Amino acid sequence: MGLTRSLTAPSMQGLPSRQGVTLLVLSVAVDVNEIARLGKDFPWVKPSGCPRCGQPLWWHGFVLAYFSCLLEPVWLRRLRCSCCHRVHRLKPAGYWRRFRSTILEITQSISHRSESGRWCRTLPRGRQRQWWRRLQRIAGAVLGLFPGSTSDALEELRSQGFIPVSLSFECDNSGAGPPPYLSVSLP
Ligand SMILES: [Zn+2]
């Protein structure tokens, strides 16, 4: 599989950091297996500007991240804005922030459980139970007596902008951080 070098416009998710500075996760269309194979040599493409203020970004080291498809953590690239000093992290698209399983794996697990009453064999049961419990909690709070299946509730929550299996729906699902979001044109 070749490197995916054509990046989509990143979507952003705000992460409150310990310093009170908003960390942004920029989702980019890259292959997590290639990142694992090449390590710090992976050819990340730098976004043309800060998603918040549009000013140039500088490489700002690496951060280790875990993904469910890999045994070992991988190095993700970080960037720092020269103007607003926000730190951004590049992350493969297809993941919700703080989740090591892909969105596809999570939705498939929920859909499988919803239809068959069983957990997916390919994913850890504990993790699937946790997703299921969190989803039911958020669905109950947000959707109330929802007429559809649990899987339908997940899709409904997604369409409303929620991360439907997150622990804290009040802050984790506040959208993508403080608006407005500027779109970032990538080289
Ligand atoms: Zn900035």
C-alpha cells in the first residue's frame, strides 16, 4: 500500500490541555500502518497554516499514541503555531479523539451487538461493553425514549455532532472546540 499523501482538509477536535491551552487534533488522511512502519521518518505534510489563526506552523516534536490495530504505540507529529502558540497534533482520520479503535470498528461493534445481541469476536469485550454502556447513557440523556435500535441511536447521536461512546458527553461532545473553525488548505 502506497503512502497516502493527498490530505483531506483536516477536521479539528479541541482537547483541553493541562496548561489550559487548547490542543487541536488535525485529522489527516494518512495510513496508520505506514506511520508505524516508518516511525519518525514518516513524511507528514505540514498544514499551510494554523487552523485557528492562519499563521505558519512549526514542527513541535512527536507524541506517542496507541491504536487498536497495532501492538506498539506510534509517533504522531505535533505542530506549534508561531502566532497564537497553540499546539496541534496530526492524527490519522477515522478516529474519535481519545479512542484507539477506529470509528468504523466502534460502529460495527455497536451494530453487531444491536442486531445479534453478541459482541464482535475481533475486538476486546471489555472495550465493547464500555462503548455500549456509554452509548446507552448518552442516548438516554440526549434522545430520551428513542424508538429505534441502539445502532440507530448511535447514528442519530453522530448526526447531532456527538461522539456517541464518549465518557463525558457534556464536554467531549461540545463539537470541535470553540468556533469558528477556519478551514486549512494543505499543500
Ligand atoms: Zn495560531
